[in-house]
Amino acid sequence: MRVLIEVLHIVAGLLAAMVIASLAAWSYRRATNDIWLVATVAMVAVVVMGIGPLRRAYAADRARLHGNEEAARDD
């Protein structure tokens, strides 16, 4: 379940970046290429920053499935 939540966070970040970039590109057409370049870099950063929490969530879910409740805690 934690993995699903983390994936949804990443998807929400990507969608937010796409919406902001598309609105910015629409409002200032002369800089469309630059806006999408910055948005692409931001989307890559969202994915890279989401890898750590995703790995921790996977480890916690896996520990819970194998019955190791101590390793699955978020303390």
C-alpha cells in the first residue's frame, strides 16, 4: 500500500509540472521551448527525488508481508 501511495505522489508531481508548464507555454509562446526544457528538468528531479521514498516504502511493505513488523515501522 505504501508503494502505491509513493507512486501516486510521483505521478501527482509530474502532472502538476506538466500543467504548470503547459499554462506557462500557452501564456508566453516566445519561450515555449525554454519553458518545456525547465519543466522536463523539474520532472526528472521529481522522479529522482521520489526514488528514495519509493525504495523505503517497498522495503516496509515487503517486511510487513514477511511478518517482520519491527522493520516495517516508520519510527
